[in-house]
Amino acid sequence: NTNVYKYYSDGAWNISSSGKSVPIINPTTRKTQYKVQACTQEEVNKVMESSKVAQKLWAKTPLWKRAEMLHKAAAILKEHKAPIAECLVKEIAKPAKDAVTEVVRSGDLVSYCGEEGVRILGEGKFLTSDSFPGNERSKYCLVSKVPLGVVLAIPPFNYPVNLAVSKIAPALIAGNSLVLKPPTQGAVAALHMVHCFHLAGFPKGLISCITGKGSEIGDFLTMHPGVNCISFTGGDTGIAISKKAGMVPLQMELGGKDACIVLEDADLDLVAANIIKGGFSYSGQRCTAVKVVLVMDSVADALVEKVNAKVSKLTVGPPEDNCDITPVVSESSANFIEGLVMDAKQKGATFCQEYKRDGNLIWPLLLDNVKPEMRIAWEEPFGPVLPVIRINTVEQGIHHCNASNFGLQGCVFTRDINKAILIGDAMETGTVQINSAPARGPDHFPFQGLKDSGIGSQGVTNSILMMTKIKSTVINLP
Ligand code: G3H
């Protein structure tokens, strides 16, 4: 068990008593790249205990000191960007340059949390009783924000570092302790990131990182009585978690089928560039990827031609070479994508490129003339395959967007700002982008999904607030 990465608990690196490990398969080579500990339920219990103890002390640590430690962790994280990015390349086949960007963005997010936290947590509210009918000015109410306790963070494979720190940093600045369960693909990058927090000198037990099989510890963790808040990003598992979790605040970000509505007056070069960036960056494996293009028929030919010209320029290959399109995360994911493509083929979609696959590597593919009866019109491939649906009215586009069970983001392209706003208002999504592809960042913007896309709102400020609760102290005057 010696060449297996250790898990982190009680301020130390530990080997699981299970004697078992979980392999991490490199999506490019399809061979085992790393192994992590398969932690046991007993080890989860111990982590929860030490988290609870650490949190009580941490909540008493002055806010400015908590912020100072986050700034230190952010700086260390950035210093470690190269080895962490290398893990991202090997574990999740993220193009090398994007992997570095993910780590730097994470350092910035941690720092921003430190800054934002001292402001928004450093002030409370003061109320007097005489504003409510029938009351004298005999009660003063002091309102402050206090921590929730132990926050459980479960990030997804596509941003194992960034979507981990987007939960860790708000939790810590708000005075909580944090237990991280990283995704298996991306676990080593996450462990390395946790090491940066370790080096920054956070008290032992305040952050823990437990690795293992979801089947063994997944439900046990999410249903653990020691957990006071769950912040999850990922797929359908989130829906199952929300049904099983106890009475604790939930922050959930689960998938999307982000629609891109294109009007006749849109700048088609701008649209094409955004479809490429939005639909194909990280091979479409982003919850905010453009997942369906709804274009007015009169400009559809011109747009498809422009997008095809750009698709032909995308480089396809290993993440080490910084290719635009890299292997998708797993064989089962590639098989799922292929299933959607074959369904569309059988039902008559127009293939703008030839469908090509080698192992987990799928060449970028634009599917034109997609119809509502095709699965790809509704399901998210999480791969480099993008459907185009031609519409005759804007209402058809809005209808398709709103008929989805998802409601994360959407975008609308038009030169008419009044139309853009009206269409944006009609789209049932957490965010609408006008004249740009969907995106979560900048990371202090609110980020939320409707329907099956999630519960609660993220972004630095909202996450900090979500990881606190209101405490009132009422002074009763004689
Ligand atoms: O995959 C889900 C992420 O929250 C998307 O983040 O828009 O920065 O790629 P992004």
C-alpha cells in the first residue's frame, strides 16, 4: 500500500486501515496513473469527530487571522501550480495550459474569499422593537452571522481543484471546518491542493480529505449526523443526495443543458467564436458548456458554415500537447456520448463532420437539423458533440430552453438589447448571458441553477453567506 497516495485527517497524512486502494485511470493512456486510499466508514467517523473539535476553536479565531491564513494558502497554491496542473493533465486529461489556469484561478478565489469574508462577516445588523406595531423601544436586536459547523464538500472531476476551493475557502472564512471528498478522477490534484492548506498552517482537523469508493463511503458521508452542510457539484448523484441528506443546508450544482439562442440580427462571427469556446472547451465537459444551439432558420446555414470552419481548426490529441480536444474522462463517458450520437444518426441528424473515436478521444462534432425526438436535444453529452436545432420563431427557442429539466445558464445573441433582455427574462435559467457563451466566472458572480440544475446560489459572496446562519441576541431593556 506504500505507493498509494495518503488521505489527510487530523493534520496528518494517513494510510487507510482497509489496506485497499482505488485506482485512477489516466483518460489518455487508459492505464492506472495513481492510486488513493480506500477509506473506511470508521475513518470517516474519526474525521467527523476531529472536524467538530477543530471547528469550535476555529470559530473563535479572529476573522482577520482566518483571512490571513487563506491569503497564505492562496500564495502557496499558486507556487504549486505546476505539479498540481500535471496531476490534472494525467487524471482528467485537462489541456496543460487550462490546468495551470485552473490552479491560478483557484488561488485568486481563495484570496478573494479572505477579502470578501472580512467585509461581509465583519458587520451585522441592529434592529429596534418600536418599528413593529404595538411595541415600545424596549428591545434591541443584534444580528450576526455564525458558522454552520462541519461543511462537507464534494466537487466534480472537471474542476477537482477549483470547485473544491470554491467550497473550502468560503467555509473556512466563515468559521466552519471542512471535510473534502474529492472525485476519484482528480483526487491526487485535490490532495496536492489540500497539502497547500496544510503548509499554510491551518489547525489540525480543520480540513480533512477523505478518499475512497462512493459505494463504500458516499452515502455514509452525506448522511453522517456530524455533517452540518453539504456543498456538492456534479451530476445526478446530487439529486439522490438531496433526498437522503438530513435537515442541513444544501448547495447543489448539477448539470445543465445550456441553450444558445441566435437571432437573425446576431453578429455571426461572434456567435461562432462563442459556440466554439462554449461548446468545445475542455471537450464540452463543463456544466456551463453550450449544449444546444437554437438558431433562426434564415441565418442557420451561414452560422453552421462559420462554426464548421472553426471546428476544422480544433486540434485533437493528448492534453500534454495542449490540444483543444482531449480524451473524455472515462470509457463509460465516451460510450454514453457515442450512444447519443448514434441515436441522432438513426433519427436523421445531419453530421457536419465524420464521427470519429479512438479510445476515450472523440473528435469534435456538430450535429445539424437535430429534432426534439432525438436524445441529444435534451440530454447533456458532456463531450465534444454539439446539436443545432433550427427554429422559425424566437418563441420556439425559448420553449425548447424552458422544456428542459435543467435550468443552469443560457445565452442569447442579438444586436437588439431590448429583445435580448426580454428573451433573457423569459428563459428559465439561473443566469442568462447576452452576447457571450455561458460561464460561471468571474468567481464572485452569483452562480445558480433552477430545476434539476441545483439548489442555492454560489459565487464567493453567496457561498460565504450560505455557509453561515443568522444568530440574534435580543437585549431587553428594563
Ligand atoms: O462544470 C461546471 C463549472 O461550474 C463550470 O465552470 O463555467 O468556469 O467552466 P466554468
